[in-house]
Amino acid sequence: MTLNSPHLHHVDYLIVGQGLAGSVLAWELSRRNCKILVIDNGLTNASQIAAGLINPVSGMRLAINPDIEFLLPAAKKYYQKLANFFNQEFLVEKPMLRLLRNQQELQYCKKRLADPNYHSYLSGLKVKFKHQNLQTAYGILQQKQTYFLQTKPLLTEIKNYLQLTRQYLNADFNYSDLKLQANSIQWQNIEATRIIFCEGYQAQNNPWFSWLPFNLAKGEILTLTSQHCSPEYIINYGFWLIPTNTKIFRSGATFDRENIDTKTTNQAKNTILQAIHQYAPDFSPCTVINHQAHIRPATIDRQPLLGHPPDQPLICIFNGFGSKGSLLIPWYACHFADYLVNSSTFPDHANISRHCKKYFC
């Protein structure tokens, strides 16, 4: 589709942004026979850079992710459907070795191993691990049902499909061009019943959603090559190390809440390399072949941002998945599609109405 035609094009849903959130929501609505159009500027987004890590037990306290019992099966099922359609695997399962870094982490580890609720995700604690020269004085926790999503190939396949089916438009979206009508919106020569913004961190500049309490964080990731890279495990030591094949792996990611930009820094690169040398010396020396930075659309309460502003039901947002997008987005996309198509409800903890009292008194 182009903007050159003088005729008005009608769609059900106009989606702005083709990161993982926009791509999966677009796919879900398209599968439901909705007429959609995705507007994207074609620039690199955070989803293309992200490691796509899915880790049911995470953080310094080794806490299980809330709602993992239905979020993880939903994600696995959804990515398998996409794999079947495109004849390409996107979700890669690899066990994780969590290197405990202090006595506190060891105590949490022992507590979790004794809890039956964690047995599906934890295999056991070892002092050392064969074939791996991993440096820790507190032991290595083996985790299972851990994955990484190959986000860039997935987004490429979805984009190609949307282009082939004339549901994608490469264009910059100017907010001032959006016209609100009684029962529809119009942008350029596109008329839609609703518009859904899936812009990631760019939502901070969106006039309808800039009031939302994002807690943005910059992250930097390295892609490296090493002669000693083992493809068997994801290794977690505060940073993570994900082998993508026998000689190439990715490592990161840093967290920076002060410098919200997409510039790479030598400080972040050196921090990641020093951690590899300290905890996984067999992977060092290694050669950096790519260094990337982007911004996670995290939120203050660590919950997604779905819904519409007060008195603006035609303008929606599907955003705020932070660093857990690979896990969260499939389940929430299905429920948000139900809301859009069937007027169903979705969880209150994800509805932006939870923030309205503070900003719209």
C-alpha cells in the first residue's frame, strides 16, 4: 500500500510500530480476518537487538515470574504456530547455568530448591560443572525451561508476510496528521476504526500517552566470537551469555537509567568483557563482532500498558513489556485482540486506567 492514491483506504486497525509487540498483535488480528495496516519507519528497534531471553526464575532473589504457569505455555504455543507457518524455528530451548555470586544468592537458591513450586524450573545445585570452567565460590544452579527467542528473524518473516499481503507501510508517523472523527480515525489516506500504538520507548513522545509512567532503561549487548564457546547452555552471572552457535555468542545486557539514548559506550563494552573474563574465562579471549544499544520500554510498576486514554476509545496502546517481552507479549496480544474484536476484558493490572486517577483528576 502507498500513500499516493487519492482514494481513502479503509482498515479495521492501524498499528504503529513493528517491534515484537506490534508484530505479534498484527499477526493475531490478521489471523482473525481483521483488516490491518502496520505503519513502521523501518529503523532498528529494541526487539531486533534484544536477546529474547525467557527465564522463569530470575533476579537476585531467584523469584519465579508471576503467572508463569500460563504465560510460558502460551508463549511456547504461539511461537510454535509461527514456526509452523514460516517453516522456521524461532524459540530455542537451552538449559541455564546460574552462577551464584554471593552467600545471599546461595541461601535463596537452597530455599527455592526446597519449594515444590520451583521444581519444574530448577534442576539442582552443583559446586562445579563438568566441561565448563566457570568461576564461582558459591555453586552453580541448573535451571530448566529456559529459552531465547530469535527476534530478528521472526520480525523479518512477519514483515515480509505483511508486505506480501499489503498490510505494511514503510513511513514516518506524524501525530499531527491523525484526525479524530466520531467513529473512526484518519491518517493520511487511511481510515481505521481504531489505531494502536506499539512504539516502545517512543511512546514518551506520543501526545496521547506521554503521561504514562515509563521507567526506561538503556541496555547494551555484545555479539562475540570465541574458539571455546560451548553451545549447550545459557550462562547467567548477573549478565547472561547466550551461545547462538559453536563459535558465536551474545552477552549483556547493561542497565542504564541515566543515559536514555541508543549510543554504544566503551564503558559498557568493557564491563561486559570483564565479567566474561571473571566468570567464564574459557570464553575469553573473544572478539567483538557487534555492539548494540537500545532502550527497554519498562514501566514503574513492571506491568504492561494496554488500553486507551479517558474519553479516547479509538486510540489505544500496546506497550510496556520491558525486558520480558518475549514471554509476555503472546498471551497479552491474544487477550488484547479479544478486547479489540469482541469487547472482552483484559487484566486490570495491565490496563492504563490504573494510572488515570493520578493524571486525570
